[in-house]
Amino acid sequence: MLFLIPPPLHRVALRAAHGVRRTWWRLRRPIVRGCRVVALDADGRVLLIRQSYGRPVWVLPAGGLKRGEDPLRAAARELAEETACLLAGARLAELAIEPLHGTANHVHIVTGRAIGEPRPDGREVIAARFFALDALPQDIARVLPEMLPRWAAAAVQAD
């Protein structure tokens, strides 16, 4: 149903909703459960995206888990929704508990192989590209340069 909204208007709505969501997290402090996808291509490059909301930096595809949803299925769903890529060989690398706007974010780090060429949806995701681990963009989320080598190694070991 949301795809009936023109993409530029949808992006504005996403930015507004993200602001409301951050306020809700600060006030209510729920435990947030999500997944982050470390998807590598055949050349070992990692897939990064830029979202239409939040900070304008490159991040890993990610999203929230639905109630009772398996983290591996959620990771495959999020990757497909955000980039049109499939996730092969999905494996749980670790569970990280991170602060997020005043609450705790329980993030399942899922690794695997990206199948296909990334195509951002133009709504939530405005750019998607593969990057070599030794040539990451400068405008990247702060934690990624430190964590990506370990997560990528976990993905390669699973092959």
C-alpha cells in the first residue's frame, strides 16, 4: 500500500516517522530487536547502503525483527527489501547489544553472500554499492571500520 505514495513523499514520511520513533524510544525505552546484514559478493566486497533518513552515512542493510521472527529470515527479508539482493549461506555471527536513542538495541549480526546486483528501492534506501574492505567510503557509520573485518572473516569462514 505504501508504494502508492510517490517516492519523494515517501522519503519525507520516513524521515518524520524516524523522528517520532527516536522520541518514542527515548521516552518508553523498549528493548529493540533487529538484524544487521554483512553481505559479501563473490569478490569479498561488502554491500553498504545509504538510507533516506537518519545520518547521511553508509551503513549495512538492517532492520527490525517482527515478533517471533527468526533473525536469519529477517536478515534475508531486509536485504531483499532494501537492495533486491538475495542472501545465501546466512549465518548468525554474533549478538550485539548497543545503545540506541536511550534504549537497548539487540542486534543479530548475520553474515552471508549477496546474490544479484543491488538496486535501492528509492524510498528507504537511496544508494547501495559493494565496497572492498580496504577501500571503504569515508562517510561510513563510525563502528563499521572497526567491526567489518571481523564480521567479514566470519562470513568467509562459513563458506
